[in-house]
Amino acid sequence: MTAAPVAAPSEVRTHPIGLVPAVLVCGAAVLLFGFEQNLLGYAVLAVGLVVAWLVDRSGRTDRLLPDLLLIAIGQVIISTMPLEADIAYWSMVRFAVVLGLAVAVPYVISRYWYGDRVIRFPWRTGRRWTRTQWIYLIAVTVAGWLILPFYFITSGVYENWPTVTTPDEIARLFVGVNAVGTWDELFFICTVFALLRRHFPTWQANLLQSVVFVSFLWELGYQSWGPLLTIPFTLIQGYTFKLTKSLTYVLIVHLIFDAVVFCVIVYAHNGWPAIFPLVPS
């Protein structure tokens, strides 16, 4: 039995003025995660939500406040812990709980309080992958293999991840990198992007979710000139999800990159596996 195709989020009436609170709410991520200034970030979130309430009340937008509130709640939950990579057992449990809540709380509120289905996790769409999709998977594998080692090692950002030498540490790093990569798609694409697409054209919603996504990745460790890579990546992920409507597909793309990231971190600390042709000697 095949699953029914997943429809795009139902659109509601949104005046261009609605971009003001949306930019404030999503832009707060720069303060929360980029600069780690929680109080300023919370203040900007609060202002954004007040402005959303005002424009909803004016009739220029419809239900913008409830949807931006879900994005704000997720950001606040994430901001309650530092995002530096740490593979200690307790830190991994903390990551799982906090990041899990950042996805679960907005979903539960949306589904059971608001009574809508905007936040969805379409693992199966009932569609076969096209030849273009398969070619794209091959292309991103090659691109990640060539570009990511050069970025991590020349910039030194691999040091933002812990040194791993024992089999247990390497296994925990592998689990952590892939778990966070999976969560990225659940929150930034299936939650933030989906909620924003309800109100704004896809290109605007994609830019807004990218601000939150890139800010998170910055605090996680993708620093130095990392945004030159993470900004295009997050935008392409959003656009790919819009085209395929498949969480499975965008997740596989993401995990391909994360597999390369894992190998690069291990290589940078240990000198193996020596499988990267463009790594400086």
C-alpha cells in the first residue's frame, strides 16, 4: 500500500508586512546561536511576536502569530543548552532530550492545540525517485568528498569537534553527527520551513529558515568561512524538500554530507582514513 502524496502546507492570507515579525523571529537565531546572546535574542523574539499579534489583529495577516510562536518556542528550547560538540554520554543524552523537545513541543501544539497538520514528517510519499534525483545524490557525494575536507582542515574548524581515538569515542561521534543531522531536517525543514511556507512565497520562507539553520550550525562548529558552504546547503535543502516533498530524500542528502564530515573529523585527528584527494599535505 503506497502512501498518499504529501500536499504543500495550506496557505493563508499574509500581507507583506508579515515579513517584519517573521524576520525578527528568525533573525533572533543570529543572536541566540551565532552570538550566544540569549537575553537579546529573547527580547527580539518577544518583539517579533508582539508585532505578529498586531498585524494579525489588523487583519493584514491570518494566524501568523501562532505559527511564529511555534518557531520561537523551538529556538528558546534549543537555547537552553550550549551547542558545542561534546560526545560525553551525559552530553549526548542532554542533546537528545533538548533537541527532541524542540521538535516535539511545536508539533504537539500544532497538532493537538491548533488542530492543524502543517508540521508533517513525510517519510513516504508514494513516488519513485527520478533519474535526476539519483544523479543529484551522486553529485552531492562527490562534492562533499572534495569540498568538506578542504574546508574542515584548512580552516581548522575540525578542532570544534572532540578528538576521537578509541573505538568507543569514534562510535559515539558517528552516532552524534548523524543524529544531529537527522534532527536538522526535522526542525529546520519540516517545522520552521513548513510553518513559514504557510504564509510566504517559497523563496522568502527558504531564506528565513536558512537564517535559523545557519545560525545553529555556526554555534555547532561550522565557523570560519563555513557560512559560504552552509548557506547554499540550507537553501538547497529547503528547495529540494519543496520539489520532492520527501523527508527521506533530503535526509539522505544530509546524511551523505554528515558521513563525509565524520570521516574528515576522524582523519584530521588521527591521519586516517586517507581517502581525501584535496586535503593539504
